[in-house]
Amino acid sequence: MTFSSDRAGYRSHGSWGTEDDVYIMFFDLDAYEKFRMSKEEKELADAAEAEKKKEEAKAKEEKDKKGKAKGKKSAAKNTKGKDKDKEKKDETKALVFDLDNCRDRIVRLTVNSSHLGDAILSPGGDTLYYQAAFEDDYDLWKHDLREDKTELVLKNVGGGSFEADKNFKNLYLCTDNAIKKIDLAKNATSNISYEARFNLKANEERQYIFDHVWRQVQDKFYDPKLHGVDWAGYRKAYERFLPYINNNYDFRDMLSELLGELNASHTGARYGTYGAALKTASLGLFLDPAYDGDGLKVEEVIKRGPFAVKKTDVVRGCIIEKIDGEPILKDKDYNYLLDGKAGKPVRVSVFNPKTKKRFDVTVKAISKGQEEDLLYRRWVDRNRAMVDSLSHGRIAYVHVREMDSHSFRTVYSELLSAENRAKDAVIVDERHNGGGWLHDDLCTLLSGKEYQHFVPQGKYIGSDPFNKWTKLRAY
């Protein structure tokens, strides 16, 4: 039996993003011993098996010759005997599994852990094909178990389910909206075309989803009393809007309103499509909304943004007059000048009213998502500065952005830094995080109990546990 496990791979915090390997478990000792043979041992075993079959075939041939020489009477008897032999062959032989010792016969098939997709083992048990994502998309890898050799077969094949043909010459991969055929001899892929027509009944689909959502809450909400709300009544109140909804954006909002009546976390509806081809970039600036004139007046240069990571002389009060040579006029939208320019150089023409100087600056524009990250870090910096000021440097501050592994590593790094480790207490701010499964990791990190000091020659240099916060105060 083949299976995947993260026992040897990268283990993330919060139960997300683990890396896996492919393993095989044997329920039969003979099969296990045969699988563990080296290439030379396998060749010798195959040669011995072939020789044994050859001798058996020769013995059977001689036996058949003797049977034919016995005449018709003997032939009739032999016919009855053959019938009996056939009946014996048709009997299904029950498989016997050694379940008591199967855990002692587990073999790791992949040589490196990865973000694993599907995997398939050749019928002879000598070659493993599997999908692994080390970069953007899943690639097809091949591991020769006899040669103990791993190689990349194809890039960007996509993730999905593998199926092999009868002779294991081709693999079929169902991925995204396509079915691919992978020729293992040529290491080439081709798409299998198909057509699947259906009649989309959008209104009926939305009615089905509405009914499903309502039943899911009724059957699975953690509180059997549903926080005391009249759930049946709300169904009638919201269902009457369905005939007038003709798009999934409005349907999403209506479902979120319905679920909001529960006043519970982790409830709501989502719907989205592929975004615009040319996404509008950002310059990493706060602009003065009260400014009434041509150009854009800078209110604040966001820390770590495009104008802060290099010396640009752009400061508060400067006027951005042009973007890539195009003038910015009063009461005219300028955002189209940044369409599709995230990650690309943008030439900005600036006027400083204080110095009366005009100059051009080239910066690399950022995406809206990158700007949101800068604003988040700005908010954390402000909170940390406030805590440090009010506590006169005695209390540390960390924020848990998401309940995932990346956020845990940030909290760990900041909490146990040399600066914060010496402080009397810490405020762990978990407001506005996106949810997840990190609570146990955080509780373990924050609940350390000091049990020893290291004091060589009377000098204190540290304590254990070194990897936990040992000044727990819960409020």
C-alpha cells in the first residue's frame, strides 16, 4: 500500500503547509524482501525464477507426452482429471496479510520532502512518478528505486489525479480544466480534447446553495440553539430576495447578511472571479485629500515603500506633477497612468514648493497588496511605539497577523529577540487576524516555565527553556 505522510518533511505551525513524502507498506514478507533487492540481486532472482519456470514447463511437456501414449481410455480419464484440475485452478486463493508486522516494513520512496501532488508506482515496483511543487506549479518527477536516482521529467504539468494505462506506457492526468496524456517514453505531454455541454440554470443553482447553507447551519452550528435566533424565520425573510438576484456578487452579500444574523465568527460567503488583466499599481504614498490644484500633494511617504527605500528627496508637501511624462490635472482621474505597472519602473516628475525645485525620480511601483502590507507594518510600528512609550520600555509588543506558520515565526523571532527577552511582560495582540489553527502553538510558546540557569563562574548567561516565553501573565 502506498501513502503519503509529513513525518519526515517540513512541519509548519498551525497545521498548514506541511511537506510530504511517498511511502509504501508491505503486508507480505516475501514481497518486502524482493522489493529491497539491489539491481544485481533482482537480476539474479529474475534469472533464477526464469530458469525455474523453464524447468517446470519442460516437466509439464514430458508429462503431457506420457499421457497421450496411454490410449483413448486413459485419455478419457485424463479429461476428467483435467476438469478437476480446472476446478481447482478456478478456486480463489485467499490473501493472507501479515498485519502484526506491517509497520516494520515501511519504506520511504521519495528522497526529498516536497509540496506533494499525486504519485503512482510502476507495476514492477521499480519506478515512482510523482508531482512536486518547489516553485510555482507542480512538476513531474521520476525516482528509479533500483538505481536510487531521482530526476525531473517535465516542468509545470499541474497537480491532479494520476491514472496509468494497462502497459504503464502513458499516464493520464486530470488537472484544472484539462485532461493530459503523458508519454513516459518521450517525456512529452498532450492535451486530450473533450466537450461537456450543460445547461446552466443560475437561479436554480443559487436556490440550491441557499438551501444547502441554511441546512449546514441548522445541522452543524456549534450551538444547537443557534444563539437563540429564529433560523427558520430568517430563512423566509431572506429567501424572498432570491427571485430578484441575478448575479453572484449580490447573492454573496445576501448570504453574508443571513449568516451575520448568527453573530458568530467564521461565518460569511465569498465569491470572486479572475481580476483585471491590468491591475492598478501604487506609489506607496498618502496624498492630501484637501489639496485643490493640479498634481498630487504628498501627505506622507510610507515607510519601506518605493520612495523610502532609496534617496528620492520626495517629502511631505511635494507635488507630483507628472507620471511617465503625462501631466496630472485637477479633477481628472490619474489612476489609469499606473495600470499594469506594478513591479515596473515609473518616472515621477516632482515639484518641491519649499525649495522651488523640479526634479524627476524613477521608482519601482508596487501592487495594492504590497501597499496593504506596508500599511499593516506601519500600524504595528505605531502600536509598538505606543506600548514602549507608555511602559517606559518595560513591556514588549507583538502582533499575530494570521494563525499560520509564517506569523508564528515572526512572533517567535520578535518575542525571543535579545531586546524583548529582557522585558518584564509582553502584549500579544491578535486583533484582525484572518483565523486559522495556531492557538496551541502560541499557548506552548507563551507558557514556558523556567527550570534552570546557566551561570559559569558566577556569570548568568541564560536560562532554559530558551525557546519559550517564561514570564506568562494572563489578563
